[in-house]
Amino acid sequence: MSADLPFTLDQLRILKAIATEGSFKRAADSLYVSQPAVSLQVQNLERQLNVPLFDRGGRRAQLTEAGHLLLEYGDRILSLCQETCRAIEDLQSLQGGTLIVGASQTTGTYLLPRMIGLFRQQYPDVAVQIHVHSTRRTSWSVANGQVDLAIIGGEVPGELQDSLEIVPYAEDELALILPMHHPLASTDVIQRDDLYKLKFIALDSQSTIRKVIDQVLTRCGIETRRLQIEMELNSIEAIKNAVQAGLGVSFVSISAIEKELQMGMIHRARINSVVVNRTLSVIFNPSRYRSKAAEAFTHEILPQFTNRPLEFSKSTKTPKEKVSKQSVVAAASTPSTQGQ
């Protein structure tokens, strides 16, 4: 094999950008280079490899079989390059470097910012990125090395469960919230059958969070098909506002309504003999390099927001660690004196 590789890292970045953006022009814009420069690099790459990488017939840039193959390996090469750079940055301890944390929607919106705030107080020189997406997309980002670790509320895709370390992290209660002037707001506990008489506000039926909530309710013996869905909205914030306005009731994560409960803006009703919980999990890729920033976040921040012991079984870098039990909600509202 020749000592000279038939492609450069820049060419791999361009290939990935075109595949992601769907056109040479948008790829050029995303990379802040001219479209002719992108086209020339692709032509050179195809000449060096002696294969076509794109079908040029359609309006959207379509990869050939060879293009898909190169993109697959290119992603792995670029990810390894980024991992290498971060490992070198770690030589400077935690006086720099980057921490990339992923999360599913609710966790990323309401819990993770508090964790990152505490981490930044202790390590102000570490750059932090938060990637908030669906559980599926977040899991793939961890598997591909694009994210150091993630906190998710849904199930990891089956094809990734053997390659990722999945650590049960905390119990997140899904609370039933009602308008303050609702007839049932005068009682703290309602019966299960009362649910089927209420008018519900829910997330869009195709959203990942809605599917997770429906699964959890079903496991708790609540017949979701009998719930009267009066309105579907596209965000938790919109649902909270609608409940406050008296338009209906809803199930939302307890971590999302802390402020509203403290201010008396909504009423939380408990269901007799039913506790609607879901398990949050922390996921890692044990085969990837774990930076010092990720190690610090794992051992110093995560334990302060959990309600159970943490055990990391697959990773050779992270020893088993026992931590004191603490409510995820209480910890989220008052992390510790260390972070105040």
C-alpha cells in the first residue's frame, strides 16, 4: 500500500458536510468556503480514489455506494481525530478542554443546566457544550463519540444496548398538574377513574416524550386510550402555560414544574395508590476515551443530583462508586452548598 493516502481530512470534512447539508452550495456555506472550492476538492477526491462519490442527476447531492462507504469510515476517522485532540488537551489537566453532555428533551431543559452551572463554578476554564435531542439521536451521538456522556429518559435503541454502558441514574416522577381553580384542585389525592373524566393537554402524539409518557402511564395501569386529549401542543412550556390558563390538565416531569409549584401557579394532584415514575439513565461509550472533564463531571456532579448509588460496570477508567441517596428533585433545586 502506498504511504500517501488518497484523501485528506479536509476532503473528508467536505464529504460529510455535503452529505449532511444535501447540496454542494449549503456545504460550502457551512464550511465558510466557496462552492467552486468544494467542487474542486470532490473532483480531486474522486480522481484520487478512481470512483464516483455522488450521483449528479438529481437536485439533491446523492452519495453513490462508494460515497456511503467513504462517509462511514470518514465519520470514524474524524471522530477519532477529535478524540485525539481532546486527549492532548487533557495534558493540561482541567485548565482547559471541553465537556460535551447530551440529554433528552425534558432532562436537557430542566435538570442538565443546573448540573452544568455547578460544574462551571468548579471548572470555569472548561468549555461546555450541551446537545439536547431525542433519546435515539442522543444515544447514537454517544456511540459515535460526538458526546462524552448523556442523561436520557427513554430507552436506548436495541442495536446500541450492547455497546453502550447504561447506568440507572434517578427516578423522575410524572406529576399530574391541574389549574388552581379546577374542581379537583381542592384535594391532594384523586382516584384513578377520575383521570378518565378530565380534559388533557398533551404533547404531539408523534413526539418521543409523548410516547415515553404513554408507555410509563400504561405500565402504571392507566389506560391511555381512555384519556380525553383535548389539545396537543409542541412543548412542555406551552403545556404548563395552557394548564395555568385553565385549558386542561397534563402529566409532566416533576423537574419541569418546580418553580410553578413554589409560586402556587398550578396544582399537583396525586393519584391514589399510583406513582407514575420513569427511570433516567446515564449512558457512556466504554470503548471511547473519557476526558478528565468528563471524569470530573461523572464523579463530582452526577452524584449530587441522583437518588440512587451509581455503579459503572463496563468502563475500565471509571471505578465503581457508591453515593448517598438524595432526591433528584430536591438536589436539583438545592444542589449543595458547594455549588451555591
